[in-house]
Amino acid sequence: MSDIREDRQYTETHEWILDNGDGTYTMGITDHAQALLGDMVFVELPGEGDEVSAEDEFCVVESVKAASGVYAPTDLEVVEANDALDSEPELVNTSCYDDGWLVKFKADSIDGLIDSAAYSETLD
């Protein structure tokens, strides 16, 4: 059973988004996604200030099994990347919702995301 946090919104491509309450959002991959991928060995993150269009791949998480793209849920501007992942990509496995976040970003809106209950139904 995957850990799904109720305080976040989700995409059907297994990313989570947390509203930080200050006009920024934090994003990572879900527990379900990290479990499917297996042990992380490398995470490629965008740079601060990068602007990304909705649905574009802008991060790559690489595990012992496969490399997988992470997609922008909306048009966004990266305000911070989790530099800890450069030396500790396994944080995505051990703490995907806390220490293993990928990026913080600004966006005009995050419409079109689903809540935890709807995300849970996509896994059934």
C-alpha cells in the first residue's frame, strides 16, 4: 500500500505538489512512483530560474531499474532545486514527501491536479 498524503495534490503521472502558502509550491514524485522505480542512483534537476511549460519533462530520476522523466504540472518557474539529491539521490526513496522533494516553483495556477482520494483511485 502506497503512502498518499492528504495535504498534497497529485498528477496522474505520479508527481505530488504541496502549496507552501507563500506563492510557491514544492514538488516531488509519489511513494508509488519511487517504489516502482527502485533504488535511486541519480537525479537530474533544473536550474533556479528555469521556466518550464506544462507537461514538459524537466527533471529525470534514475534508478537501478530505469530512468524516468518528471513532468511539469503547469507552466512554472523553478525557484529552488533540492541540491541534497546531488549527493544523496536515495532521499527520493527514503523520504519522498519530505527530504526527497525535487523542486520548489512559482506558478500562476495549479488547476487540473487531483486530490489524494482521486490519486488513490488511479492506483487501484
